[in-house]
Amino acid sequence: MKKIIIGARGSKLSLAYVDKVRSSLLQKNQNLDEKDISVQTIKTSGDIFHDKKLSEIGGKNLFCKEIEESLLQKDIDIAIHSLKDMDSRENINLVIGAYIKRNDPRDVFISSKYKSLQELKEGMVIGSSSRRRELQLKNINKNILVKNIRGNIDTRIKKMENGELDAIILASAGIKSLGLENKIKKTFSINEILPAVGQGIIAVQCRSDDRYIKNILKNINDSETSFCAAAERSMLKKIGGDCETAVGGLAQLENKKIKLKAQLFSDDGNFFFNYEFIGAYNEANEIGKKTGEKLLKLAGDKFKKK
């Protein structure tokens, strides 16, 4: 049997996701053995230029580009990504073969000194790498300053513990995957902070024409997560925009219905528009498209589709 090569970033979090996917593959595919799977770590543009804003170095997909190139060149057979890092417009030669059951999609507040965002006084600094989070945070507490920080989770926590920042906001899924739950001071409800599209979902990608890999990935796909991901990504695709576009979206499936909550900020960040759509789970793409259309209509000339 040909050895299957998994490609992913080399961060602790990415490698935790690799372990999760590899375990699922072995568990759900009886013909696979540990020796059949190897891992190749790949440095992405997002990892190399970690001291700059994503918008300054080319925008979205910077944590996926080099990994996808390795997949297209057949250096690897499977690519593992955080879905929220992926461009909503897929390369036709690549496909997401499996969505792993979603982790907690919410954002969390981490601080050495404070228990909640509301405790932060004027001029206090909170670290975040996302314009969406920055604007959502300022809706809760207008006094704070938001400083752009990048780098892996350990680096961000260290900056906060060294006193460079009063607090940081991170995705719960990453914190929990690294066993750092004890650092969490507060988990935001989705009504307080609506997460990024795809947050908490591991996407497993392969070549569109690789039937063997597509078949083994099918066995680890979580259908509920895949329907929700389709709705969220369809909404994002309709809105367009880039990595500076402040947009949140979360689809939840219940009783064969998808409820998609979405939020879009104006280009200047002074206005935000909320919309919620409920529809049949097997119309996930249409639900996302209609939600995106409605948000664009609500925003009017306050948001320019890039």
C-alpha cells in the first residue's frame, strides 16, 4: 500500500489537529495501519511573516497557500487546515474531503489580572489578530485599545503574561485542543461575539481526482459539521471581501433545520448589520447565499464588496 502523506503547519495546534485526523483515519479505515501514514510539516507565508498584519502580506489563505501547492504538486496526499483560514473560493483541483466534528466555536477572554472584558478600563490594551473581534469587542467596551498580535497561541499568552497586553481574545477550540482551558477567564456567548466563519472546524483537503483518498476521508466526515460549514462558507463567498472584512457567522443544525446567524460590519467599522436565516439542512448552500445577499442589502453603500 502506498504511504499516505499528511501535510500541515508545524505549530503545536496544527500538530494536535494532525493527531486527531490520523487517529480518526486509523479508527474508521480498518485497512490502514500507523506505518501507512506519515506527516510533513510545511511553513506557510502566514508563519514566516508573523510580525505583520495579514492584509499587509497578501490577505486570506496565507496559512493554506503553500500546503495547497504541495497537495497540487503531489508532495502530500492530505492537507489539514483550520477551516476559518481557508479562502471561501476553492481551487477546482482541490476538495475538502472531510470536516471533523466541530469543536467549541466560541471566542474566549484570557487575562492574568481581569475576569471579564467589562473590567478593562480606559486605555487598557487587548490583543487580537482579527478586525471582526476588534469591532465586536469595542461594542462591549468602548474604552479599550486593541493591538494587532499574531503568532502561535503560546506566544500570544506569553506576551500577555509578560505585561505587554492586559488581555487577549482567542478561539476556544485552539485553547481546548492544547489543554489550556485553565487560562480561560470567560467564554463569550455567540450573542456577545459571533465567531469567524468556520471557527472550530478542522478541514481535511485532498486532490479532486484522488478517488482513493476521497474514499478514506468520507469515512471520517461529520455530516452535521459539513452542512453547517457549507452554509457559512456560502454566505462568506457571497459577501466577498478580504481578510480586513469584519464578518462573523455561525450555523447550527437542529431538527434537520439550519439556523445561520451572521453579522457584517461597515467598511469604516461604525455600523453593523445582523441577520438570521433558518432553512432545511439540505439547502445549506442556498441558506448561506440568501444570508449573504440580505447582509449586502442591509449594508448598502456602507460595505463595498471587494
